[in-house]
Amino acid sequence: QVQLVQSGAEVKKPGASVKVSCKASGYTFTSYAMHWVRQGPGQRLEWMGWINTGNGDTKYSQKLQGRVTITRDTSASTVYMELSSLRSEETAVYYCARNIVGTKVFDHWGQGTLVIVSS
Amino acid sequence: QSVLTQPPSTSGTPGQRVTISCSGSSSNIGSNTVNWYQQVPGTAPKLLIYTNNQRPSGVPDRFSASKSGTSASLAISGLQSEDEADYYCATWDDSLNDVVFGGGTKLTVL
């Protein structure tokens, strides 16, 4: 079965960077794109960007452009999301989500990674 | 402030039918398909409805959705206690070039 397993919780200081991983299994990794979505405490879901796991092409939200980088390691079936210059208001749960081909539909989600930004 | 507007909360009793609205604009709902996600607090979202009105396998037919113009709605009939969750609409926005989510609607089963 499809599984997306994310790395563990992180605590970072303001201004630092965080890198979260998402390991996929149960399907052909390069046949599906992967997106990242975050959710602050009591907040709505916020889309961050996505990667074409086949060719590595990426697209990021306008809000985070320049601070977020999504990469993949096809040999490890893993996608990474790195966010730099962290701010306290970016304390959130970060999710990876698999994309149904040709759509922006997220059919499977990782369990989420809590990132706490605090001095 | 969300690009897509949903009521913050709604409620119903077991067996009732409830609807959740999602209002957008011509650049998002008006020109793209809508998806709905269910999120039980403390867990990851789950795909509930895709492409306006399609149910993934395993989603009961008590859940249905529709889209008209720049609005969409999710209906849940035969309400059950396990339906208590947050519900989010989502679509692509052609102006922002981003996936956009509604603010979420908290459904309480009384």
C-alpha cells in the first residue's frame, strides 16, 4: 500500500533552516509528483510547492519563493523540503502529499512533521 | 484571509444532512475543479472528493459534492459521529498560480 513516512519533529531558532524528508513506498516513485502543505496551530492548510519526481522540476508558492527548496532522491524514493530564514509564525505541521497525475489532487498524505520555531 | 471562503463551523445531529459551502472567484473555482479534504484533528488530511464530485474508493456515498459557477458545496447525509472533523475545499488559482485552500469548516455532530 502507498505510504509516505516523514522525518521527526524539529525545533529551530528564528533565522535557521529546516529540512524535512518524506519517504515514499508502495508505488513507482517517479510516476507521481509530490507536494508540500503546511498547517499552523488552528490554521488553514497552506500549499508550499511541488516537485516532479521524474525530472526534478519544481514550482513554489509565491509567498515562499526564494526561501523554500524541494528536492528528491530517486534512489531513496525520498522527497525533501527545506525552508530557510524561519520565523516564529512558521511553527506548523508540515505535510508531504502525493499528487494524482495531471491534477492538483492529493490522494495520499504523510503523517506530518511538527516544526517549532522558537528562540 | 483565505482565497476560498467557508463557514467556520456547522453542526448536525446523527442521521441529519448537512452542507458546507465554499465560495471563490473566477480565477479559482470558476475555472478549475474543486477537491474536498477531511481532517480529524491531530491527523493528516484525507481526500474526500476530487474533481468536483468524484469519490475515491472507500469514501461512503453519504458524501457528495457539487460545483456551480464560483461556488462549491459538500453534502453529508446520514450524519454519523465519526464524521466530526474539519473539512477543507481546495482548487488551483490561475491568478496566484498556487493551490488554494478554504479556511476550513469544523463539523460537530451533536
